Amino acid sequence: MKYPHLRVLSVLVLAAGACAWPAWAADPVTDALQKAYVPYRAALFKTNAGQAGESAEALKQAQQAWAQVTQLVKSQPTVPYANDALMAKTLTGVDGYYAVAAQQVAAGKLTDAHATLESVRDLLSELRRQNQVIVYSDHMNAYHAQMEHLLDEGPKWLQADGGLPKLAAQAGVLNYLAGLLASEATAAAQSSPEFKELLGAVTRSVEALNAAVAAGDRALIEKAIGQVKAPYSKLFIKFG
């Protein structure tokens, strides 16, 4: 998904204050939203991987989980979302995106379905932002936005005169956000060997990128840029 320059900056500005953010919310609705986010991540991952059958099944599970969220909100709206018109809009919007994505998967248009599902992440992120709710997924989203910006623009900077300073700055931001993925993780995640292993891979990929940029080795930089996304994807599917 492409991220307009200003939006990337706004995401990073929010991330800059993240040291004071709680890592997890405690209200029932947010917990239900996060539970429903698990099959959503699977659907997002499967469509991106081009796995048609698995995408259809993951999307079905995501829709079922979202139906439970909708039922919960209708039966007992709770703080901080009570009387929030944006919540109603989000419930309808996610339903709509899932329906469109299901049609696209059935038609074999997995790339289109993946793009459609990306919009679900945006809706949920905006819902939390408007209600001042922060969860670990927001840190993952901030990292993702910066990573995609780097993947889009990094190769261009690498070939441009004077591009290395831009790469250095952006790699530094990614390194900062990777640090938040560690510091803002839940206690349960931090005690998980699997989380530590996956996060370690993300950290090493970012460190390799920054080392390559510091050395000014264009071949190493190009290689390092190409090795940033896979570790993030593995962390996202399990803990994002």
C-alpha cells in the first residue's frame, strides 16, 4: 500500500510520543477488536502471499470474528467507544471491505483483495486514534508505514546524487520504530520465546540496513533494503 508523504510524517509524529502509550487496552470492546484482528492479519497475509484457498478460509474467519464484535457493541457499548458515531461507521465499513474482498478472492483477484483489506487496518487505526486508544498494533502500523516508504523511495535515493543522507535519515527512523516494537510489547509477548525470536530478526534487519548505510556501500544497502520486509511480515502475522 502506498503512503502519501504527509501521512507518513503524521504517523511518525504520533510514534514519537509512543513511549508514554500503554501497550494494551483493558476495555472489552478494544479487547474484542484485537481478538478479531488475529484472523484479519491472517487474511491480509494470505492474500499477499497469493494463496487463494487459504485466503478464502482466513477471510471467512475474519468475517465471523467481526460479526462477534458487532454483536458485542450493539449489546453493551462501553467506554471509550460509547455513543461514538465513528464506531458505527467502522462496523459498517469493515463489513463492506470484507464483502468486497471476499468477492475479489472468489474471482482470483488476490492482489486487489489484499489492497481492499489494507483499508480495514486504516479504519481500525482511525477509530482508536479518535478515541485515544493505543494498542501494540499501532506501533506495528507506524513501523509498517515507514518501512513501505523506505521500500518505495530507498532504491530511488540509492541511485540519486546526494541520496545517501536521505537513506540514513529514514533508516534511523526505522531503527527508532523497531525499538518501540520491543519496548511497547505486552508482558505476555515479551515473555514469549517466539516473539523474541521474531522481533530479533526485525531488529537485525534494521541494524544491517543502518550499518550498510553508515558504510556507504550501495550494494550492501540494496541488499539490506530487500531484507527488511520479510522479518516484519512474520512478526506481524503472529503478534501485529
